[in-house]
Amino acid sequence: MHTGERPYTCELCDKAFVCSSALARHTKRHHTKNNSKPTIYSCKICGEVYHSRGSFASHTRSHIGAKPFICHICEKDFSCKYSLKRHVAAHRGIEKITCEICNAKFTGKAQMQRHVRNLHDPNKQFKPKVKCDLCKLSVSDMEKHMKSHTARTHRCGYCPKTYSETSALNRHIKEKHSGVEYDCDLCDKKYVKARSLKVH
């Protein structure tokens, strides 16, 4: 299905594309010297490969939950520049539709219905957000949230640290262990996790 979205943006000229392969072709054709190969960026967390530094950076931010692109109108944050551009465009001259449950505003009826379907379970009463005394986050399900302070099931492969959420573990790895590799002494293979090297 064609939605008209162009999430892959060339960081060199800001031209946007529907798929990563189209962006890769564009980069090769318009931004690569004749004798050199385009740079390939590979994610150390999931192995996904990108031909654009911008797309790779956006993908990496999705692993750690980073959202550095902030709307100057409503302060909503995004992990990728394209999503922010699309969001800001929606602010311009479009009447807002409001969710009757939480008062969130949307640019279209379908967007609001998707929000209600995904966020507000029709079998449950809407719960207003409450601030957690431990971490100061505002959450709608405090009982579920409190488990995040006690259950720490995600273990770091580099050090003994454990986390209750994958996003927190990924943020820790990015901040504390970025660029760390475990090299095999018998061959030239490198691993992001010590555990992977032991298995090898």
C-alpha cells in the first residue's frame, strides 16, 4: 500500500525517498565519487545495514529511545527529522480533532481512531497519569510501572548491570560501551558481546 510517506532522507541534499534502496541508489549516483564505494553503516545491536549516515543515526536512536527532534509548536519529540517535518506540516492550518478520553489532539479522524484503538482499551476505564515518587515519570498504570523498579531482567553483555526495560539497557550500552568490541585471538572476527565471543 502506498501512503505517500518518504521516511528515508538524504543527509547531503535533504531529498526524501520511499525506501532505503532508492536512497542508496540516489547516494551512489549523486554523492559518490566515481572510484570510491559508498560507505555502509551496520548496526551493532541488530545487524541492520544502512547506506546513509542520517538513516543509520535515526535507526540507532530508535534502539535507545532517543528523540532529539522537537516540535517548536507543541514540544512533541521524534527520533527522526522526517517524522518531525511531517508532524510540523500537520500543524499548519488543519483543524484539530480531540480525543474525548485524554484530550490528545489529532489532524484527522483516522489518526484519532487509531490512537483510541491502540492506547485506550475499551474494556478498561481511562486512568489519568500519576507521577512516580521514585523516578518522577508520569504514568497511567502505576502498578505496572512499579514493577520496573524491582524486576531487572535485562542484563548487559559487557558488565554486571541489569535493567528492567530493553530501552534502558540499550541506552546504557550506547553510553557506556559504545565502540567496545571483543576480538577473537584465533581469527579476525569481532563481537559486540563477550557472550558471543565465548560461544564462537
